[in-house]
Amino acid sequence: MRKLLLSLACVLFLAGVTFAVDAVFVKYDAEKKALTVKEGDKEATYKVTDKTKVSIVGKDGAKEAEIGVLSKAKEGKTKLDITTDKDTVSEIKVKMGKKN
């Protein structure tokens, strides 16, 4: 019983380490591998690694993409759902909406 409770506590702790955040794209610096997003009223900059998973989410579902797709994102208009681990992004979901 103790092993079960201890393993459950460890799983909950590890799940709490990563955070999913709704953000708006500001800029992506490919040289520095830095992604700047606006979360509410403040801007935050995160590191992007080769392990960062990028997907485009539309009405047809999610499709995997390369990190270079961020260079086509519109500043202040493209919505992102990012999963972070401290200051590093582990997953980016680019939300595609209706064209204006």
C-alpha cells in the first residue's frame, strides 16, 4: 500500500512540473532558438530545443510540423498552446482559426 501511495505521489509531482499555457505569438529567433510569447499582459521568452514537438491544430485535427513554421506566424495574432518545463518549451501547438 505504501508503494502505491508513494508512486502516486511521484506521478502527481512530475505532472505538476510541466505547465500548459495559452499564449499569443510575439517573435521567434531561429539563431538563439528563443520563442517570445505574450501570456496575458506580460511577455515571456522560452528556449526551444531540437526535442520540441510542434503541431498545427486545425478543424481537421493536429498535424506535426517543423519548428520553422513559427517564422510564418503573425505577431500578436497567432495563438499557441505551449507546454513548458521551467524555461524550455517541450511542446507547441499552433492554433489555426478562421481567416479574416
